[in-house]
Amino acid sequence: MARILVVDDDPMITMLLRSVFENAGYDVTEASDGKMATKRYRERPADIVVLDLVMPEKEGIETIMELRQDFPDVKIIAMTGGLRGQTEVLLTAAKDLGALRTFKKPLNPDEILTAAEELLASESL
């Protein structure tokens, strides 16, 4: 069973994504910020990391850079509602740093699930 690490400081988003992925048969682990996410990933690597870009402690861009440096093959899906007027800038930066898919909030759960399934089906990107 594939493992997905969901990283978001909004409990409603985390709960939504947990439900979507578990209903599709995936094992889900959660983290509420980038610091906790990198710790959890080191303890038990996930097949995909789905993370928010705006969080306390360690934000998503920094988390992407750290995960990519230490685990070059990590598959990352980035998402954000952004800071006013910064959504596109953040998503572009995430993609430039190694996020394989990016999404604006509010999320479409079916699109996130499809993206995860496509990434899991690919051998390496």
C-alpha cells in the first residue's frame, strides 16, 4: 500500500485529504508544518508528499528544498491559497524547486487524487 504524507497547518484540509486518500486505499501520515514533515519523512519515507506552502515553523518552500536535497527522488505535490497576490509566485517557486504538481486552494479533491495516482504510476520523473 502506498504511503502519502499530508502536510498542512489547516486541520480541515488535512482531514479532507486524509479522507480522500484513505478512501482510495492509501496509508496516510500527517504533519502540521515542515519541521514535523521532514522528521516524519526521515522516520518513515512516504511515496508522495502533499504539502502546503504557507505554514508555521518551517514553510513549504524550505521543506521542498530540504527534502529534495536529502531525498532527490521524493515525489512532491505542493498546494497553497497563498498570501494575497502571491499564489502564482509560490506555486512557480515550488515547481522550480522540485514539486511535480501544484494546486491552488480551494482544492478539488479529485484532481489531487488523480495527480497522486499519476505520480505513483510513474517509475521516476
